[in-house]
Amino acid sequence: MSTFANQLLAKYPLISDQVDKAQVEVILRELQSTIEHGVEGDVVEFGCYIGTTSLFIRRLLDVNGDERAFHVYDSFVGLPEKSAADSSRAGDQFVAGELAVSKKQFVHEFQKAHLKTPIIHKGWFSDLSDQDVPAKIAFAFLDGDFYESIRDSLTLVLPRMQKGGVIIIDDYAREALPGAARAVHEHFSPDRVRTDHNLGILHL
């Protein structure tokens, strides 16, 4: 783990139980690598909930003195309906409307932490257009939980990912949420995806 990531995880708490320290470590490690390698483009996060990972992404950009734009995307009304691609024998975890957090709550967490608020895009991923996404993306964290959310976010970010960029997909290796991996495998074979703490990692 990078020194910066070590310092941040030691100093600041997680503000929700939807992600653990090991997963945040992976996210920060991969973001740090894109920064150090000078990968061109902005940072995007699809599915930000209350802002647990968003806060750490902002902090890592700040300690690096990195001024690239940071965009977050969320419905702020909770999860959408599942599709048949999300069916799993492991259980019926997460239902429509669950994990609802208002945009105001998200912004409040950044204000409380005295951090610059990301550029916020409110809406379902399926309703977003090309104009809502940066022209060049260096790092993308996709936390849509379900098949259609991951499919729609991949459709938006893939044409804009830059050489050397990284995409991280939450729940990629989680048995109870198989839709994430199914959406990824429409674009990449499983041997292209490295897994770490249920996260799928793509180096482009």
C-alpha cells in the first residue's frame, strides 16, 4: 500500500459499512498508480452512496496535489430494480430503494470533512448522456451493484478511458451480486480481470 494511502486510512474513519478498509486500500493503491504514471484524464465514481470512498479519493488527489476533475454519479434515491441477470442462489441481497441517501447528505459529508465537493451528477446511469462524462478518464470506480447499472456505466466510461487507465468494479467477485461480473464479461474475458477483496480490476 502506498504511503499516502497508509496515512489516510490510519487518520480517517470509514463513514459507512458498505466498504471495508481492505477495499479502500485497493482503490487508493490503484488510483495512486495512475497518478504516479501520469495517466491523463479525470476521475469518475459511479455509485457514491453517502461518500465513503469519495472522501478517500478526494483526499488522495489532494495529498498528491493532483488537480484533475473528480465526478460522482448517483440516483440519490437508492438502488434500482434488479434484472434477471442479478439472480443468485446466494440470496436476495439489496432491493429497490435500499441505500437511499440524499445529495444534501453527501455534500454535508464533504463540508464536514472540509474537502472540495466533487462534480455531482444526479440521476439513473441509464439516463446519462455523453455530455455528462469527461472526455478523458484516467480512473473509474464503478459501484452500481446490479447488472444494468454496471452495464450502463461501462458503456459511458469505456470509450473515454485513456491508455494506462484503471477501472475498478465493486462486487465483481461477490456471489450474491452476480450481475456486476456478467456486465463486465460482455466486454472483457474473465482472464483480463484481476480480483482483490471482491473488487474487479481492469488495467487498460
